[in-house]
Amino acid sequence: MRKIAIIIGHNAKSQGAVRVTDGKSEFQWNSHLAEMIRAHAGCDPDAEIRIFRRQSGFGYTKQIQDVYARADAWGADVTIELHFNASASSAASYTVTLSSGSAGSLALCERLQAAQVSALGLRDAGVKVRERNGGRGWRSLWTGRAPAALIEPYFGSNFNDCIVADKRKEELAREIYQAARESA
Ligand SMILES: [Zn+2]
């Protein structure tokens, strides 16, 4: 059995960036995407997907430690944390995936990046490595035992990106599932 942990970025109290089209938060939009990804495992007897949410009761570092400890305790083969990007510039538009740079994480991230670009057709900004104590998001990539990825398929601050992401959300879910399945 291959175990794929999907971690929803942010939490119920502090939901992350919001989309310019409909005001939906990262937490909301990605909670739905996670359910769509998980639905694909229903037809696969050898794969299991579990969705993990960060708890809002304690600080950021503790939240990350707690959620990745739960994914590890479950026995996750890979972890994928879901976000979308945001910029002060409404024109910013691309797909990016963040990796710790470990061999397992890079293999997972390369597949996920290709999957998202194939599904949405937005500009491919590639896989970016976050060093330990590096830029935004590094802790999510370095805390758990399993190879980790943090994905940002599009910009919630870009009107067209939001339209494309909604229109192609089912393809996005399917492609992410297949990429995760090949990596787990
Ligand atoms: Zn985020």
C-alpha cells in the first residue's frame, strides 16, 4: 500500500491568501482540491490518501511539527502541501513547486511540477529548492521523514489564473494524483 499525505496549507483560523475572483482562501480552495485528489485513490486498491490539516491552537513552528509528525506516524510515503501563490502585481502568473533538494523530494517535485503545468498550461517556473532555514516554506520541506513537496499551481492574485484553475481543477486533481502515485 502506497500512502500519500495531502497537507492543506494554512489553517481554519488563518486561511492564507484570497483569490481576486471570488475571495476564496487558500485553505478553502485547497480543501476542495484535496478531496478531489483523494477521490482518485478510491479506484486504486494499492494507494491510500489521507488529508491532514494544521491545527490553529499553537504557533507556526509547532503547527508544522505537529502536522508532519502525524503524517509520519501514519506512515506516509510522500507528503504534498497545497497552496496557491499571491503577488502585489496582479500580472504575476506561473506554476512553481518547492523542494528540500533531497533526491526523494526532487523526484516527487519534478513529477508534480510537470503535472500542474500539463493541467493548467501556465508558465513553468520549475522546481525551486529551499535550504534548511531558507526562504518561505522551508520548514514544511524539512520537518517530516517522508519526501516532501509544497506546490503553488497558480496565482490567486491573477484574475486569469483563477479562471483557468477553476476550469481545469479536475485535470489538476487527476494529474497531481498520478504524479504522487508514481512517486510514492
Ligand atoms: Zn500559502
